[in-house]
Amino acid sequence: MNFIKKYLIPRLVSYVLVIFLGITAVFIIPRLIPNDPVQRTIQALRARGSLLDPGTMDGVIRDLTEMYGLGGSWLDQYGAFWSRLFRGDFGVSFFQFPTRVNVLIGTAMPWTLGLMLTTTFFSWTLGNLIGGLAGYYSRKTWSRVLDTITMVIRPLPYYIFAFALLLLLAYVVRWFPISGGTEIGRTMDFNWELVKDILWHSTLPALSMTILGGAVVFQTMKLIVQNVNAENFVQYAKLSGVTEDRIVTKYVIRNALLPQITSLALSLGQIFSGALITEIVFSYPGLGYLLYNAIITGDYNLIMGITVFSIVGITTAILVVDLTYPLFDPRIRYS
Amino acid sequence: MKILRDLFRDFRFLLSFCVLLLLLMMALLSFFTPYDPTLIGVVPRDLKPSSTYLLGTDTNGQDIFWQACNAVRNSLIISLIAGLVSRVIAILVGMVAGYKGGWVDRVLMFFGDALLVIPIFLIMVMMAMLVREFMNLVVLGLMLSFFGWAWDARVIRSLILSLREREFTNTAVLSGTGTIRLVWNEYMPYATPLVFSTLINNMSWAIGLEITLAILGLVNMNIPTLGTMLNWAINYQAILLGHWWWILTPVVLSVLLFIALYWLSVSISEYLDPRTRIQRVGA
């Protein structure tokens, strides 16, 4: 009971509030800007050279007003906005008219999810393992070399790092394909060839995200381990003759991992943005690339759909990581 | 002077200081640009680097060297606006939340945490799309500053929380010092080094986001920045055409800038925190 009251309820409340706040922001932002999205869309249509007679134009304006949910007072609009979200209805995409936004997001989602899950897993595990060892053996040469390398990689933003890797490994030495998720024109029937092709095209995006994410994990882990190292219980273990392997894995790294779980939860949002940006660099067919096309074609519905999906997805993921925390920390007991 | 001498002993500080000095000189040089940097077709197109055109020219017919100088300056201006304004927000929020406590603290920190958790990159893309027509350096800087204060407000808040428990706070309050004076005169000196080192990190974050937004075409493409330079080079297929001087200039400059800013902030914060200084020496 105490666990529910002290741990679960506050987290659930803030989870709901954050989603509420984020989606309200998505609702308000377009309405704060002093120009009419309907007129802008019409202008964009005209600029592309489509000529419409006045009757059709009125119809288009009515449809657009309804689609953007711009009829009635702000309060009515707000209510309508939420009821559409609960039905999971984001309207129709302009960029691939008349496909529904949901369908587009549904096809792109597995790519982003796959990329993000694998890279987060690898960067977190490898970063913690190598960072932990480097922190424990911080005076060895290899530890110092790794430290210097991460000092160079860490400050680079996702776009610049991915782009530099692309230039180096796909243009200068042609080891990897330049863009895409598969070879052009490959049909999506499931077979071994397809899996191999997808893995081959995903290597470079995954590599760039893993290195960049891993560098951050490595650095924080190394610092935490260096601090744990100075604690009395580690000294005591050393003096009482516990083997070094056991000290590193069972005493030092295990204790240092706990804050890393929290920081993983906090950084999920950034990792997600990073995945979107990396996809844009490599034209990888996930949500990021969809977002890119939506921006280029001014497809506001699609952008809104992606944003709402991401807010809900990321906050849920953070909640899940947060809720598993007591499983790892034996000191938290609510009974 | 002693502080500077100590700092220069760290090779990272020395190196990043020199690189930043170089970039700053480029930024200052931009005021002597021989033509209007927003104009196109002022010099012959697609020339390799030579003694007349130090870094070559691009397909737009612009001199890449002068473009780069302006780009560095404009990127620095954006990041300074973003960094300084968000520092003001972070100090205000952090101090009010830390000093007042109670529900004010909870509400402010909830907003801050929400900004950390929500993928704000997407929210920013939405905003940038809508203000596209009015987009310039100042608007972009302000937009970034609105999203960049959350983490640092939290850091300042926890500093204030610990300062509030100290003896001198009681002395000041009991001897009749007003809240604003107390916070400004007594607490601010403790917060200043923190504010400075977060300023550098925040500037680097802002430059990175500017590049990303520019790649998406969401900023004013006529104003040269590191991001717009890269966007033009990619759009004109500078890689496939082998115009390496065009594509490499913004990439190398931004890599240098990011590393220099990061090393500067790391060496300064290590200097400020003696515990990490001891760790570096290996005691």
C-alpha cells in the first residue's frame, strides 16, 4: 500500500500532468501566432500553381478550417482537439494526400523504435561497462586514451557527428550505403535478404547514435565510479582480500549503476530527438525522415501528429523506467 | 591574474582559448566583409581555394571565407542571445523556487521538469514553422532561450536551498536585510561561477540546435550562419560534385567551436571544483 501511495501515485500524477501540459502547448502554439494556417495553406497551394475556382476554394477553406479544428471559440476548439486525440485521429496528411496521418506514423514508427531501442541498449550497456572499468582503472593508459576520445566526441551535436561519420565512411571510404533503410525498389516481403539489407543500411545510423550516446554514459559512469572507489566499503573489501574482479563488478559498478538508471530516464527525450536528427542525415525511413518531409511540404497535421505521438511515447517510456527503479535499488522498500 | 595563470596550466584551457580567439577574430573580421553577405553572385562560382579566394567560392557565387566569418559571428550572436536570456530566466526561476519553497517551488520545478521530459525539439520545430516569416537572429535566439533554462534553474535552486540553511542567512534576515537584497548581494556571488559555466554549455547547445533547424530549412536562409552554410552546401550537392572546400568549411568550423566551448567549460568547472581537480592529479 505504501509503495502505491509514496511511489506510484506521485509519478502517475506528474505523468498525466506532463502529457496534459505538452499537448496543451501543441494546441496553443499555433493559435498564438498571428497568421491563419488556413490562408497559409491556400497560399502554399497557389504558389505550387494549382488554380481553383472560387466555389471549390470556399469548400477547401471550409475543409481546412474543420481539419485544423479552427471553428468555434477557443474552448470549443480545445474540447474538440482532445476528443480527436482520444479517438487517435490526427486528420489527413497534405504531403501524401489523402493518406491519414496515423497510417504514415504507423509505417515509420517501427524503424525509429528499432533504431532507438538497439542504440539505447548498446550505448547504455557498453558505456556503463567500459566507463565503469575505466573509472576503476583510471590511471591506466587505455583509460586516459578513452577519456580523451570522449572529450572530443561528447560535445558534438547529433547532426554534426552523424554527418561527419557519413562523409568519412560512406563517401571517402565507401564502406557503407549513403542513405535509405533498404536498397531502392526492394519489396517488403519478409525474408533473409531483406533482414540483411535492413541491418546493412542501419549500421551507420546505429553506429553514430551508439558512439555519441555511449560517450555521455561513459563519462558520467567513469566519474561516478571514481567517487564510489573512494568510499570506505571499497577500501574495506580490498583490505579484507576480496578479489579485484569481484570488487569491480559486485561492489563498484553495481553501486554506480543506480544513478545511471535515473539519468537514462531523463535523457530518453534527448535520445529520441537525436534519433529523429540522425534519421534525417541518413534518409532513414523512420519518424525523423517523415518529419523532414512534413516540414519541407508544410504538412502541419503530420507534424502535429508526430509531436503528440512522441510526447505520449517518451513520457510513457520514462514512467516505465522510473517504475522499475525500485527493482534495482534494494534500499527502496515500501512495506 | 593568478586565476588565469592557473587555468592556462591546463592544456585544454590553453587550446580551447586559442581556438576561440581565432574564431572570435573571424567574427570581428566579418565587419570588414567587402560585399553584402546576403547577396549572391558577387564572385565567380565554384572556384577552388586560392590566394584571391582563401577558402574558394560556392555555387551561389559567394566568397566562402567571408561567408564563414559572417556565419561564425551570427552563430555566436544567436548563442549569446539564447545563453544570456535563458540565464536570466534560470536565475530568476531557480532563486524564487529555492528561496520561496512550498507550492511556488513545486509549480516552477514542474514546468522545468516538463521541459526536460517533453521532446522539445519537436515543439521548437512547430514554433519555428509558424514564425518562419519573422525569423531572424534575435527571434531564433529568444526562441531557444525559452527552452534552455530548465536544467540550470534546477542547479541554481539546489544551490540556493543549501545556502538558505547557512548561518549567514539567519544573521542577514534577523538584522533586517530585505529578501531581494539578500538574494542579490549575498547569494548571487555564490551562483556567479555556476551561471558562467552553464552559460558556455548553453551556448554550445544553442549553436547545435541552430544548425539542426537550419538543415530543416526553418531559419532565414539568407543570413549566413554555420547551419545555413551547411544547408546550402548540401542542397547544391557539394559532396557529390566534390566541392570539399564548401562542405568542409562549416563542418570543421562547427566541430572546432563545439570542442573548444566544451573544453573551456570543463576546465573552468574543474578549476572551480577542487575535488575533481584532485582527481585529475590522481591523488
